[in-house]
Amino acid sequence: MGTLGRRLLLLAIIIALLIYLLPRAGRILYPFTYKENIVEYARVENLDPLLIAAITRVESKFYPLAESDQGARGLMQLMPETAEFAADRLEIPFDPDRLFIPEYNLRLGSWYIARLIDEFGELIPALAAYNGGRSHVHKWLDRGTWDGQTLEQIPFPETREFVRKVLINYRIYHLLYPDVS
């Protein structure tokens, strides 16, 4: 085998290793923890499970005991008031301490994001409402402060960054877990 042949063989081996290793490395960096619960509740709500995975990764990095300075709890970082509203609509008992239980949190959070998507008709405003509050998003849209699509126009920097991160993570989850959606 000549020099060119050895180089082509080496290149083919490197490419094969990258193809083998990159998805596995990506799945380590972007885990799909609580996959069974996420798939179950996303399907109940007619959502893409990868969207719920992306929101959960951004909100808590899949840490079920996460709690924000503002009091949001659990995997999907639900505020107790929002979770109580969801539990009431789902006709299930509410206990703020249960928000640290992955299955309970994912059930309520999936229901809530599905309602926001229904309410706003599109994903981007729904994500903004999930983070920044429904009333703020309605006000921004009604006053023309935000067109509902241009992320740079979102008035709250934290909300703008949240939406951006969720959309990026959502794309990454689609690349790494194409068999799920």
C-alpha cells in the first residue's frame, strides 16, 4: 500500500471513530434522563418529548431537587402557584414538596407548556411565557413591543436567553435522539 493509500485508510479510520464517538459524547453532554416519564407525559399532551427534554435541561440540567432563588422547583422549575393551577386542572392532589418528584414535576410541566402552546399558538411565545410569565408576553404582543418571533426583541434578557437556550438544546436533542420524536 502506498503513502496515499495509507493516508486514505487513516482518514477513513479517523472519520469512522468520529462518527462512532461524537454521538456518544453528545449523549453524555446532553443526557435524556427520565426519558420514560418525559416520553409518557409529552405524548399525553401531544408534545415532542425532545422539547420537554430541552426545557428540562435548560431549567435544571435534570437535577430533580433544583430550586431557584424565586422559588421555582424541580426538573422543569415550576413555581408552586403555577404547579397548583396545573394540578387543579389535572384534578390531581397538589403538594409543593412533590415538585421535587420527577414524575410529578414532569406531568405538571408538560401540561403547562402544552397549554401555553395552545394559548399563544406558537412555540417561541409559549417558551417566553413559560419563563417570563403569560401576562408579560400578552402585554408585549398587544403593545407591539415584541413580534412574537424575533428573540432580540424580547424585553426581558433572562427570558430572551431562556428561549434561545431551549431552542438550541431542542435542535441538539433532535440531532442526538432522532429515534425519539
